[in-house]
Amino acid sequence: MSTGQQTTALVDLRSDTVTQPTAAMRAAMLAAPLGDDVFGGDPSVNALQSQIAGLLGFEAALFMPTGTQSNLCAILAHCGRGDEYIVGQQQHCYRWEGGGAAVLGSVQPQPIEHAPDGSLPLARIEAEIKPDDAHFARTRLLALENTLGGKLLPFDYVQAATQLAADKGLLRHLDGARLFNAATAQAEALGTDVYDEARRIAQCFDSVSVCFSKGLGAPVGSALCGSREFILRAHRVRKMAGGGMRQAGVLAAAASHALEHHVRRLRDDHALARQLAQGLAGIPALRVEPPQSNIVFVDLQGQAADQGAALLAHLQSQGILATGLYRLRFVTHLDADADGVARAVAAIRGFFAR
């Protein structure tokens, strides 16, 4: 029996990982032909691997349960025990993935600070490359992330950094968890095609990890792309890490659907992020970082600097979720819309108007 009350939908802006599969994606998953991927016999997994490798211009790809495992397999396939990789302080494969390369592979990270635009200064990269001397770990790999904290690494920088690495004999890995967000931002700026830009970015690297469960809206999964020889090495690491799945095609089908249908719509997420930032502009207590993709960072300032927890609690009471792990963060995605963003803006303004 109806109570006459209408439930207000939750506005979840914590991450673009919270999306639910669309009806069309669920249908693709249900219809997916299946096999045993550990035996290499799942046709949907094989199709996805060929699809993403071809799209980004690589010889081969490997479907992974998670982006964390994809980055781990990449680093361990490129580096051996006693090697090191150069990485940024805020990159996922250094800060946010449990130290896996060091713990599981005895591969040492050499983290360096980011420039304000998210890049790693070229002079710092070059300075951290170790000489061939028994006192030092062997520098083998440069790892970049694009987007990083929602910021697009400028393409000229990506070219220069990866060329520097190649000139110094280093391999190059891209954590492209949100590669298609980066490509969308780049395509919007240049008036080009998002798929072309994704391939252009990817081809600067020896390996690329792409996540399907963030902006692309699939429930699970990432892919690691590279040469056939590299993917064979990564496959062995994936097995050791417990990443071999059986009838994984039901998940691969969701990722294939996302690649075909959810890439071009990323520009809608970017537009919503701009709508959110514009709606918060002018609030004296806030410093809003202009978004370059689908992530809006907000810093509390002045007398409001210690009110982050109270603001998040207020938002939750209004049916709006965000995160404040190190800064307030709002992420737009497939399941967010303009009305939800407007509700978030109104709730935040209401909190500071009290």
C-alpha cells in the first residue's frame, strides 16, 4: 500500500566506478558466447582482447579482473627483481595499489613529485635514472598515468617524456585507467575523434592498461595491451596473481559493449563536471579546481577548512554521496545526470548559507 511519499533517488558522485550496467549491456552479457579462458577458449574474452589491442594499435591484449592487477602484471613483465620504475607520487601504481610491485615483485619504485599540471618534470625523470653501477637498482621503466586526478597530461609532454625514456633505454608503461577520458578531453580541444586520440596517446608507450569499470560503465575488468611477447610474460604473472578466470566472457562482453557504446558519451560526463564546478563558483568557503574531465576537486578554505566531514554528512543526509579522502572529490559518470548535479550544487550552497 502506498504511503504517498516519493523516494528521492540517490546521487552518487563518489566515483565513476559506482555505475550499474545498462539494460543493453546486461543483454550483451546474457547473450555472450562462453568458454574457458584459462584454456584460451572463451570467444568473448578473445574478441575483447583483439578489439582493444586493435583499437589502441598493439599486437595483443590480456583481460584482467582489475586495474590494480593490470598495472602489477605490466610492471612485473617489464622489470625483474632488483629493478626500479620511475613513477609519480600520486600515481595509482605507486600510492594506491598496496605497493604490489615492491611486495610481490621486488621491484623498487622511484617516486618523484608532480608538477601542478600532473606531469613529471623531464629534468627530474632524467636525474632519477641510475647509472650502471652495483650500488643502484637498475632503472628499467617509466610509468605515467593519464588522466591523473582528472587532469589531462598534455600530448606534447607525453611525447617528450616517453621519447626521453626511450632515448635512455627505458621501457614505458601507461596507467590509462581513464585513457578514454583523456582522449575525450584531447579530442574536444583539438576537434578530432576520441578513438583516434586514444590510439595516439597509447602509441607513445610499450604497454597500456585500460579500465572498463570506471567511466566506461562496465561492472568489472581492465585490459593490458602490448606486444605479443610482453603479453605472454604478463599472462604468466596474471596466473601467479590469481587472475585466471574461467567463463569470463560474461564480463568481457560488458567491456566490449562499453567500448562500442560508451566512449563517445564520455563528453556528457565532462559537461556535467563543468556544470558542477560552475554551480559552486563564487562560494567564498570553496576553492574549486576547474575540471578537465569528469572529476571535480574542491578545497575548503578559511574558517570552513575543517568542515569537510560536516559537509559530507550534510550531503549524505540529502541523498548525495561524495568522498573526502584527501580532498573533496565529485565524479560524474554514466548514472549521474543534470538534475542530480543541480541537487548537489543546491545542497552544498545550502550548507554554507546556514
